[in-house]
Amino acid sequence: MGNKIILNETTDPWRNLALEELIMDSVGSGDIILYLWQNQNTVVIGKNQNAWKECRWEQLEADGGRLARRSSGGGAVFHDIGNLNFTFAADPYMYDLERQLDVIIAACRKCGINAEFTGRNDITVDGRKFSGNAFRHTQRCSMQHGTLLIDTDTEKVAKYLTPAKAKLLSKGVASVRARIANLVEFNPKLTTGIMKQVLAEQFSKEYGPASYKDYSDFTSDKLDFLYSKYSSREWRYGLIDSFDAEIETCFPWGGIQIMLNHKKGLIDHVRVYTDSMDPALAVRLENILIGCSYGEAMSSEIENKSRGNNQLLDIAAFLRKIL
């Protein structure tokens, strides 16, 4: 493909996420791709989040909205057509987070907005977040994607999202609406159309002239298969089970919820939900805990199999305090 810009006019979140995965699967040697897309009235949760706790999904569906689950880690976000999503999909040797962020920040500054990258995944202006980023890496492709709040309905952000109070307090704010900003507050003439154009210009300036593709270039049986995956209730909501124990807390890197069953003192079923940026963390922790003795032994088992992973070590230290 080389340097490509892909524009997608559909606002169907399941089809947009299906196309994103198809783009990742099609990345070749030396490729760097910028994919720009929008969703209408959608809550998108991270790969390992608990849909039942992260949003008011019943209200969302009653209002004609959709719940989507992406393939990367991180937290829940609200999308409408006042928001512009971007995806960088690259050959791992071409992937460079600093260069990619330079494209976003340069585009914002060209629009008169003094943006900066802060924290673990935020782009902010005057200390307020207008872009959250998440990441996924495979052997073939490294991917960064994120939001750009241009003129999003912040009333709906507060209406549908239910972030943990501990998460909000850790950021020194009282509500999710207080923390975010729309870019039209800083440039009233800005539109998503203008931002698309400026992003394309900055991408070509950074990486060299790019050719354009649109959604019609990617129609295929594989795209239909991926659409079936992302639109399925199993993928979006997950299965509902009953558990004997639930452990929940927040760390600087994100929140975690561990739900488990145990028989005769041994854990035989466990599910982990987290908004950690590491999409592999939940499965790794689940595999460690299966077959482990319930109680104090859990922290030792996690430490022994952490391989120096700081997030697992944080979880082990927390469990040692409470069990």
C-alpha cells in the first residue's frame, strides 16, 4: 500500500471497526496508513472492559444508539458525528508513536489549538482532554487509534458513560464532562471536515505524498465476516455468569475487576475486566489464577509468573493487603 489515507463515510461503528481490522491485516512492508472515520451515537468500550458497568447500555439502545467493543485496551468513549476518529496502521518497523502524535498535534496547532500529549494516552488543551488513544500490536501491524472531539454532544457523554468514581477522583475532577473539551471551544470555525483535510495534509507532510482509498476499495467476504464479529452480542456484551467473589480497585495505569468462582479452595473460573492499555493483561491474569488456591496464595502466584510485569506486580501487592 505504501503511504495511504483511507476515508470512510459510513457511521456504522461495527463496520468501521471491521474495516480497521481488515486494514491492519492488509499492512505490508514499509506501509503507514491513516484511516479517518466517524460513528453516530455510539459507546465504544475497550477489549477487556465490562459492558454492564462502563455505560448505561439500556438507555443507549432505547435512544437508538449502539454499543461497540474495539480490539484495543483502554476505557469507554462516546462517539457522535461531532467526533472524528483516526487510526494509524503501520508496519511495526515504521510505527513511531512520536511521529504519529506529531501529525495530530501539528494539525491541531495549524487550527490554532495548542495541543499536547499527556498522561498515559490523552491529548489535551489547557489541561482538558479532547483525544484518548489506544494501541494494538500484532506481528504484522502496529496500530494507534484515537478520538478528536470537535463538537461532540457532551450531555450524551455524561448520559451514557459511567466511569468509576475512583478513576475520576484520581484525575482531580468531579465528573466526566468536567474533564473533556470540544475543539470548537478554542476555534469556533473548526469542523470535522476541516480537521480531516488538515490531518491529511500533515500526514503527507510527515511521511510523503499519500494516495487515497475509500470504503468501496475494501468490500469483501472477509470484511463481512469481521462485521459479523464486531456486531455480535457475544463480542459486544460478553457472557453473564454468577461468581463467588469480586475484587475491584484502581491503579494509576487503570482499573481492574476480578470475578471468580472457587471449589474446595481452588479457583476454577475467573474473568478479568480492565481498562489497562495492555490488551493482553486480562487473559494473562486469568491464566495465572486458574487452578490457584483462593486467598493469600493468589498474590504469590501472580508475582511468580509476572515476569517483571509492573501491572501484575501492582495487582499482587494489592491482593496481599486485602486477602
